[in-house]
Amino acid sequence: MPADNQQQWRRYAIYPRPLAGVSSVDLSMDIFGHRIDLPVHAAASAAHGLWHPHGEVETARGVRAVGSILALSHGSTRSPAQVAPHSGPYLQQLYLPQERDVALPFITEVTGLGAIGLILTIDQIPVPFEQPFRLAGQAGAVVPHWQAYPPGTLPASSFSAADITWLTGHSELPVIVKGIMHPDDARVALDAGAGAIVVSNHGGRQFPGAATPSEVLSSVAAAVNGRVPVYVDSGICGADDVVRALCLGADAVFLGRPIVRALAAGGANAVTTLLTELRDQVASLLALAGVGNLADCGPEMLLARSGGSVQ
Ligand SMILES: Cc1cc2nc3c(=O)[nH]c(=O)nc-3n(C[C@H](O)[C@H](O)[C@H](O)COP(=O)(O)O)c2cc1C
């Protein structure tokens, strides 16, 4: 995991407030009208078939068992039709093709399958959509493969407000724009109709030298000013990082690599265990920090160490 993303979260210490008398913490939250039990969710990540024979079906089971929500990658190795019965309400991530209308049957399909939001990823120039997933180190081995778009479809090579407007105009689902890292881009996304944003540098995989989410989260959240939910990912490893993110303005966090590692290590049970432990640890930390629910988390709970600032 890129060190920058992790280190920058740790620039913030959390004030213990044990005299606040908080004995129970409510971690439940709403995502587009659906009640979710904790503010920690599974980020869209491709090719779970590389790590488990049941691929995203296994991840979905593990995530659902703890009352969290799955963001299903456009590059999943199991199809949305295979995963949706196991995930329940889920978020569908997609990339846009160069010929935008090629995406329409996919949008219609996932809407019918129970997706409750579309995550539009804007920070990756993806590989051609028909590229099969190969098992690392095993020449020629190919994992079970499914495709959102017809073979030969070319991915979009740039994004603008017009793409968000196009998607919101062609879907009844809210559009969550993933990869926002600047307050001005947040305003552009909102003006174009975004229903939520994800502050993310793609886990540091896309853009060497990119700003990290912990550095920009509070200014992006200030620009959004409560108009839509703000989610964040990249470098979140433990319950303390989750609390930092909530205090800096996130409504919830997504985990990429930690979910994939759990899937590889122990399938659905390990994914459930990871999220259950995080849930319990976040609840303990918030109680010790003196707050009993997510809405009361704020920057006053943080102490900026050298190089950090709390707005
Ligand atoms: C193996 C892997 C595959 C990923 N595939 C996708 C993808 O298909 N679509 C997408 O929007 N993001 C993808 N991501 C990025 C994640 O959604 C997320 O932004 C990132 O992993 C968060 O950082 P973290 O891994 O430090 O938690 C992927 C990440 C990983 C590690």
C-alpha cells in the first residue's frame, strides 16, 4: 500500500475524551435510502477471481453478513447478475466507453438487478475492456471472465462535467463520482448532477506524486457543504483512520486492499471478520473520543501534528 496515503492519515491524533460519559455508539447510516450498519464499505476492486474461486460472490457474502455495502467493480470476474443475489442492494462501479451509448444496456441491467447507485470512476485510464484477467505468475492462465461492454469497446480517455450530466440523464440511479481530489472539481461534479462523491487517489496506484485524500478531504467536504454525501478511500487501514476520515468530513469510508487481502486469506468469513472487528473498534474509539453517533464527528476531535491542519 503506498506509504504516503497511510502516513498522511496519521498526521492527525484523536483527542481522548473519557469524561464525556458515552457508553453506546450508533454507527448506522443511510445510503440512498438504505440503512447500513456501519460506515465502512468495500471499494470497487477488479478481478476478485484472482484471489478466490467464487470471486466477487464470495466478497458480497462477507460484506452483506456484517451489514456493509459492496461496490462492485466494472472489472469484476463474476457478472452483476451472479453477484447481486448475494450482495443485496449494492453500488455498481463503471467506466465510460468512448461511444457513451454502448454503456446503456449495462446501466439498464444493473438497475434491474438492484444496484442503488452508479459509481463513475474518473481517475483511471483503463485497459481495453476486453483484456482478460491473467493469474500472476501463471502464463496463459485466465480467471473466469465477464464483460460489461461488447468486445472491442474502447474506454473513454478523458472526463468532463458533460460525462456526469450524460450519465445522470440516462440513469434513474444516483451517480457517485469517484476520484475527486480538489474542491473545484467537487463543485463541478455537483453542478453536473453528482449524487455523491468519493475523495480518492485510487489507492495511490494511478498518479505518482498525487495529493493524498487526508490532505484534501476537509477542503473538498467544505466545498460540498453537506449538499451530497462525501465518501473517501485510499490508505485507510485501521479504526483510527476511519475515525480520522469521519472527523475530516467523510460520511463513510471504502476499503480497497484490506478487503482483497481478507478475501484471499479466508474468503467471505475473513471479509466479515475484518469488517466486524473494524466496526467494534470504531465504536470503542468513538466512545473514548466522547461521541455517540456519526453526525457528531468533527475536526474538533483531532489534533494536527506537525504538517497537518484542522479546519
Ligand atoms: C486490486 C485492485 C483493483 C481495483 N480495481 C478498481 C476498479 O475496477 N475500479 C475502481 O474504480 N477502482 C479500483 N480500485 C481502486 C479502489 O476502488 C480504491 O480506490 C483503492 O483501492 C483504495 O485504496 P486502498 O487500497 O488503499 O484502500 C482497485 C484497487 C485495487 C487494490
